[in-house]
Amino acid sequence: MSREAVHIRPNGLIIAIDGPSGAGKSTITRLLSDRLGYIHIDTGAMFRAVALAAKRAGIAVDDGEALAALCRGLTISFARNDGDCRVLLNGEDVSGQIRTPEISLLTSGVSAVKSVRECLLERQREMGVAGGVVLEGRDIGTVVFPAAEVKFFLTASIEERGRRRYQELLAKGEDVSLQGTIAEVARRDEQDEQREHAPLRRAPDAIDIDSSGLSIEEVLTLMEGIIKARVKGEPKDEL
């Protein structure tokens, strides 16, 4: 059965990539946006930036009013530097500082605060409404852009995601253990799935991709094929 070709927005499609921590969303989103000539909007990095700002300001994750006021006063933007996407918090490059284990766990709590999500939701929609964007997160296809033309749910086993995270932290000189990192990933999954506001969920019309046994290139090839098929109106949703 064929499907109609998707509507093309002024700047292109909105492509949503959701999934749990460590599934490879950041890497895949960055590379896919490069290949398509689209803008990469890392929504997770936006929440991490708020978490870092909250830590610096000494604001607790359960102080929703203070977090909302903080969020409204922040400037969060993205910039390219030698092919890398850098995250700027009030003009400061915090790309490395927002990726520590401490900020990762703090981000899960901050992102569960309704006022923070509402604050960033408006900004994310403004960035992507004209299309030509690839967004990653945990609720892009269900909350931020439920009408996105193409939705992916990228995942991998907890063990594989923990191993990837462990290797990433080791490369940064962090003193971590493999089992401890896997346990951290499992805790993050539980927090993300059980939070009250915009929990991690797979959109009903999302296309599942398990990257456990796939290379980055294989995942990109699958996604590109699906996107091209959608634009042409071909039925290529089954992997």
C-alpha cells in the first residue's frame, strides 16, 4: 500500500528522533542533519544547560518557581565550530560542562519540572516550525512536534548504552566503572519514564530503530532511506 508524500514546510521537513539516554541520538542527529543540510536542535542540551545554570545558582530541582525564573532569563543557542555543534549558555561555551555524570542526573530532575519544560518548549517550537530541522530528545514526537513529518525512536539495550557511555567518560578522563555506568543509565531510564510531565514515550507513529548491533553508518543509511521514501510517498516504514 502506498502513502501520500509528506507536506514540505518552507525550509524542509521536521524530523524527530526520540529515545533513551545513550542510544546515540546526539551523534546520529548531528550527522543526519549534516547530510540533509538541516539544522540540528539538541533539546537535551538545552535542558542540560538549564541544569548547569541551576547548579551554579544553587537552585534546587524541586523549586519550580525559581527554575522557571532562571530559565526565562537564560540565552541558550547553538553554534558550529570546526564541524562540531557547540552549546552556548549566555554566550559561554558549556559543551563539555553539561556532559558530566552529575549534570546528567541533575538534568533528569530539572527536565521533569513543568515550568522548565513549558519555557523551553516555546523556544524549541520557534526554532523548528519552518522545518529543515532534526530534533532529538525524549518527547519530540509526542509533545514538542507531534505533527513532525518523520519520527524515529532510537534505542539500544541498557548494557550497550552503558558501555557506550562508559567509553565516552573514560575518553574524557573520568574515573568511572562499567557496572556503575550501566546502573546510572538504568536509573536515568527510570527517572525519564516515570516523571509526571512529558515522560519518555514512543510516539505511536514513530519508526523503531534498535542500534545495539548497528554501526553509525548503518543507522544513518536506514534513516536516510526512510526519509527519502516518505518524501516520495513510498511505503518504507518497516525495517
